[in-house]
Amino acid sequence: MPKQVDHEQRRQQIAEALLEVTGSQGLEGVSLRHVAAQAGVTSGMVQHYFPSKDAMVAFAMRAASARYSARMTAVLEGLGPAPDPRALVTGLLTALLPLDEQQRQDARVALAFQSYAAHRPAAADALRADNAQLCSFLAGLLAPQGADGPVTARHEHAATALLGLAEGLGIQVVSTGLPAERAVAALHASIDLTLRSLRP
């Protein structure tokens, strides 16, 4: 009886290989041959699942996004059943900072994908949707009564600024060697300043 192939698992295997290659060599180092070697499959198999580099990168971008989502979910679960909004904001944004080697690898991949999306509207749309969802959630947490409070433009602007700060600090950690502890301290100080400025 022929062996059953889990096609989604195979796609995930290839996407993980692409993330590894991207993290170590950048997207400019990505090729069918490199990804196939990393995944332990043939170039033909990679091409069977992903007929173009754009298709492969699009799937890998979703896989990378899922990694960040899983990290943030773990943070939320670790805060207990009824965390205060400040703890939620701090936990979620800190989860975006690359604080260990695996997270630095993920940050390098995210930076490569952002550069890729800058020239491809479809990829940019996917990143924009993820950012909009996270910004909306953060804005709700910054509102006076937390997630149930009235969200104004001030809260939306503050959420956008804090998200941009967290992403920018992450880039500084992987590109300029900014110490992770300084990035965390700067982020936490900015969160405190933002929350004070939003008090009624």
C-alpha cells in the first residue's frame, strides 16, 4: 500500500527550511536548491509544492507570523486569568524583542520579509493585516477601562507608536548589536510614559 503523504506537513517542512536559510543567509541566499538541501528533499519536490519563489516566501511569511503569534499567546497564558492591561501591553510588546538566539533568528527573518514586502503589494497586504490586528488589540488595552473601554484616536496612535518602537528596537538588536537588556529597558520606559500620558 502506498505511503500516505501529509501535504500540509510537507509544505510546513519546506517553509521551516526556508526560514532557516533566510535567517542565516537572507532572502538573497534563497534558492530551490538551498531550501531543498535544508529540508532534506529534492528541488523537484520543493517546486511541486511551490512553483515560484514568491509562492514559497508567501507561505513562509505565514509560518513566521504563526511563530510570533504562538510566542505572544504563550505570554498571555503566562500572565494568568485576569492580568491588568499594563502587564498585557508590556508582555505582548516584549515578546516582539529578540532576547535569545532563536528569537534573533526569527527577527532576522522578519526583517528580510519586511524588505521583501516593501516591493510586493500582496506581501505588504499580509503584513499590514497582522499589524492592524495587533494595533487594534493594543489600543483597546491602552483605553481607560482596558479592552472594554472607549478607544479614541489617541489610543490608536499610542498603540501604533509602541508597536513601531518595539519593531525598531528589535531591528537595532539584530543589526547594530544593541544589547537586549537596553532594548527591554527602553521599551518598558516608553510604555510607562505612554500610559501616564493617556491617563484621564
